[in-house]
Amino acid sequence: MSKLSSIVATVAAAIALSSCAVPFKTPGSAFSFDPEVKQPTGSAPVKIHISTSAQRLYVTQGDVVLLATPCSVGTTAKPTPKGEFRILSKTRHRRRFSNPGAGYPMTYWMSFHSPAYGMHWGFIKPYPCTHGCVRMPLNSARKVFDMAKVGTAVSVSTNKPWDSTIGAKLPVLDDSPLPNPPNSYMMSPQVFSDAEKGKMWEF
């Protein structure tokens, strides 16, 4: 092999390797993320697991992971509560009650620790950023909402056993570069009808 051919082969190999790694290292909008789902089978209960350190949410049935998604959890000052819980209520089209941000959409709401803490759609960042709730990408939130029931078990802990395997293969999502949608849109019924289609505003 000539020196030039060797250089070309080396560059091609480097490009191929880097292209394989890009989906897992390059931040992207959560609006483009649509997780694969395995439908539950049999009568074994479905359970939701949240890893606060990895910012990952897993839906399982027995030892099978039915769905895995990035999520955003609470900050150190306002952490997501850890422990064993159950879904207390579900509201498909919910709005925030308290200020600041009263009226802001919290689509696919599932409370699990008092009425104040729940899982729902929200803008995703690759670091803890919420007031204690667990935010999910839009398509993830819809699918988890449809799989879960009132009474479904929710386990929140620092780590989960899938963090280094399934969780490590999930993409990095970062909605922070996105512009804020107009408040008139976020307060309108359109935001909910768009959410059902897996989209929102111009994203």
C-alpha cells in the first residue's frame, strides 16, 4: 500500500468511527426524540424507574425494559424526591397552578409524590434543571402516559442498573438553544392539540 493510500484509509476509518459516535455525543432537540416501545405482555406489573444521576427514565415489566428515555430532574436546591412511590393521578392536558408560571402547560402529567411532584412533558437539558418534577421529551411523555396507570409503581434513586448499558446509549438532548414559544401560544388550547401530534409550535 502506498503512503497516500495509507493516509486515505486512516482518514476514512476515523470518519467512520466518529460518525458512529455522533448520535450519542452531539446534543439535539428533545422534540426529535421518539423512543422505541415494547408493549407489555401478560399480567406482570409495569414499573417506572428514574435515575437522578444519569437523568434517565426506564419503564420495565419484570426484567424487560419496555421504554428508555432521557429526562430532566430537580436541582440540588430543589431535588426530585427519592424513594418508592406510586402514580397518584394522571391528567393528559394539565396546566401549572402556582406561580411563577401559572397556566404553563405540563402535558401528560403523572403525579407520584404529593400533588406537587410529577412526571410530564417539558424542555430537556443535559443537567438537573427542574424544581423537583421529572421532565420528559414530548413523545416519551405521551408514550409513558399511555403505558402507566394510577397505581403504577415509581422508583426514584441516584442510580439504576441500566444506566451503564441502555441508558448510556441514549442520545444527549438539550432544548436550551431553542427559542421560547410565545406566551399566547403556550396559554392557548393549540398547545395541547399540537402535543397530541408529537410537535409543538415551530419545533
